[in-house]
Amino acid sequence: MSEGRGVRGVKSAARTVALLELLAARGEQPSRLDQLAKDLGVPRSSMYQLLQTLVDCGWVRTDATGSLYGIGIRALLTGTSYLDGDRRIRAVRPYLDEASDALGETIHMARLDGADVVYLATRESHEYLRTISRVGRRVPAHAGALGKALLAERADDELPLMDEPLTALTENTHTGRAALLADLAQVRERGYSIDREETVTGIAGFGFALRCDTPATDAISCSVPVARLTGEHEVRIVSVMRETRAKIETHLPPVSGAPDWR
């Protein structure tokens, strides 16, 4: 149990958060009591009591037999509240719409969270529609355009990376630190990141950090199927996204009276 700001952590609260994060990470794959107890190093009886409390509160759901568990609907309500309450996300959305209309491609906004990026807003291409929204989903920061754009805003010795080998999402994902650092050096020189099928096979991405914070915590990107990515289209994507970033950084209104969230 770690201590922060001189206050000792509450063990039961930390255990509850760890359980919810574990269930959320498993998505549609249900979990059994014994496996959850083992994965979190919690006595079976304690895990059962915790699960039943969270089921009663709607944070965890269970099947008709009471033997399988998954994340509950209350988690969705809380996540939606985060999106609705963030003034920056609301301010950036019109610019995402503008970029999507100009390019006809999918535009994303994401935020760095530890070693991952979390999608906060998406405008889908009219030609390439996903069946599942990316909003709220996590991707390793080293594996895509959004994450690499944000990692490049930090010094190499300050990068929030997991141990090698880094997680591979496709055969093109950087799994070694040296290769990633070389890529990030190019990102800094170029001013934006490029993801050539590193996150999803068949999809390329171009990421641009929003320098509204130091270092930047948010980024925008454009995703496009490689089958449609001609040299001319790539040049236009970079031009439009650079312009979009400049507009956001210039016109993003000061968040008067808002907390300085950390």
C-alpha cells in the first residue's frame, strides 16, 4: 500500500478499484470468483463479499447462476460523467468535426494515462465505420499515432513505458525501446507522429500533440485505411491536421474557475 500526500491509502478502497479495473480490462470475457481471488491475491471469502457488495450497487454484474462476473452499468455512467464534465473535450469536439468533414477520415482525441492513451472523442469516417466506438478504450502509448505524439513531448528518460518487450498489437508495433526512441526522435523533428499499421492492421494514423499543457497530455489524430492512403492524400491529411491543431491551441478558451485537475 503506497502513501500519497502524507495520507495512508485505504486497503479496501484500493482492492475495490483493482477489481473494477481488472473486470473492465477483460471486457466481454466473464470472470469467476476463484480466478479473481487468485489474480488479486485476495482470500476467496473476502472477494466474494466484495463482489456481492458491488453487484448490489450496480458496479459489477453477474449471470443467472451467480458464478460469472463482469463490469456493471454504473461504470458506464461514471465514464460518461467524466466526458460530459471535461470542458476541454467539449471545446475540441467542433474542431474534430471540421477536420473530419475536410478529410472524410476518422478523427480522434485521446489523453495520456500512465503508459496508455485513452480515447475521449471520435468522429468516424463516412467511408470506414467502426461497429464499436473507441471512446473510453485504452491503447498502449507506444503502439500508435496518438501515444507516440504524446511520448515525443517527453524526454527519453521520462517515458512511462512498461518493461521490454513492449506489447505488440500488430507485427509492426515497436516492441523494443531502442526502435521506439528512434521513432520518437523523428516525431520531434517532424512535428507529428506516424503509425503505419502499428495499432490496427490495414490502418495508418497521424498524431498531433496539443501543446496546451507542458508536457502535453492530449493529442488528436487522423486514421485512414492504407488502401486509400496515396502520397497526395497523406500530404493533405498532415496539412489539415496541422491547421486543426493550431486552431485548437490558439482558440481553446481559458477554463475560468475550473479545477486544475492532476
